[in-house]
Amino acid sequence: MAAHAAALSARGPRALLSAAVIAAAALAWAALALWSASPYARYLQHSAWSDAAWFADLCTTLPSVSWALPTTMHLLAWLLMITGMMLPTTLPLLSSFRRATLARRDAAALHGLVIAGYVLAWMLFGVIAHGLDIAVHRALSSSGWLLVHAWVIGAAVLALAGGFQFTRLKYRCLERCRAPFGFLNARWRGLHPKRESLRIGFDHGMFCVGCCWALMLLMFVLGMGNLAWMLAIGVVMAIEKNIAWGRQLSRVLGGALIAAAAVSIATHAFSRGTGM
């Protein structure tokens, strides 16, 4: 009876934690849906980073504040995407961390630091990815050939994302994500709880970026304002990291992405050959 009561009491915080993470993700999806239907939907589109005048202001006159609001909006959009797509995949790690900190009074704050570290890793990736996207758009605007053959960029991203699904780096990072207990055991000592919690979240986020960055780049091809594609990619990444047959899905998806790149190339080559 005592063991059963203890199990029930332990189940309560675990269910509350899972509910909180799922609720945060659901709110993020709802906010994105409302945002995409609003007059400010352009801030969900990655092309606005390079097209908007605020970027020129940022590069030429740093004291100017004309870039502050658009920058904040773009960062908020990326934060909502991370929360909706990636936060649910942290549930196994958070569940293991909950067991490790069950007796601590500051457990809730430490969980918050784990999540903060995880989000920080993805925010850094977002800044880098958007910077590369800006460079690509600048190249498109300055190259007549690329402007006419912009589809090459999309085909290249599809091929890159597909090929990465078969690399050792992909599976090395994926295994770290799929084994939260070992990951946590190597980093949690409880001697410096706040610093260790933040590092656990950040390191886990970096491994998550390591196994998912190529799939996230697909959003720059499919369009960040496309909630259906965002949801589909989020589900795929969750299955890869949390379901037993996720590794098999990774290879199947890789083959499908490479095939899609080949179809794109063949379609445009055929259109060019027939003069269409």
C-alpha cells in the first residue's frame, strides 16, 4: 500500500510537468495560427529578414532604433516556432531531471533553467540560420542566373537535408537525445544546481540542433508561415527522438528528401528542354 501511494504521489508532479510542456506548445501553435491570419503575418516569413529596410538600417546605423521592433517580432516568431515544434521533444529529459531533483525545493526553478538553456541553443541556431538565409537572398538579388534558377537553392536544401539523415553525426547526436538518463547522469552533480541545470538544457539543445538542423532548414524552403509543414516536421523530429522505430524513420525520410530533390531537378530540366 505504501509503495502504491508513493507511486501515485510521484505521478502527480510528472503529469503536471507533461501537461505544462504540452500546454506551452499548444499555446505557441495557437499564437502562430492567430499571427499567420493577422496583418503582421509577414514577420513569420523568413524572406522579410533580407527584404525589409530595417536590416539595412541595422548594418549601416547601429544607433538607429528603426530595426528594434521588426527584430523583436522575428525573434518572437522563432521562439514560438521552437516552443511549438521542439519543446515537446524535451519531455523524456525533463522527466529524468524531475526524478533527479524530486527532493529539492527549488526543483521548479531548476526545470525552468533547463528549458531556458534548451531554448537558448535553438535561438543561437535561429540567428545563424537567418543570417545564412540573408546571405542567400543577397546572392539571389545580385546574380541574374540564381534569380532565374532560384529553384536550385530549394533542391540543394532538400538534398542536403536528405543526405544528412545518413551521416554519423546525425545518429551520434540523435542517440544523445534518445538516452536522457545517461546524458543527465554525466552532467548533474547538484553541487552548482543552477549552472548545471542551464548547462544540461543548453547541451541537450545543442545535440538536438545537431540531429535536427537540416530538417529545420526545410522551413526556409517550405515557408515558415506554413503551419501544416511546421507541424509535420515537428512530429517527425519528435518520433525520431522518442519512438523506438525513430531511427528507421530517419533513413526513410532521408531517402524521400533526396528523391524530392531529384524530382525537382528533373522537372526543371525537362521544362527547360521543352521550352516550357
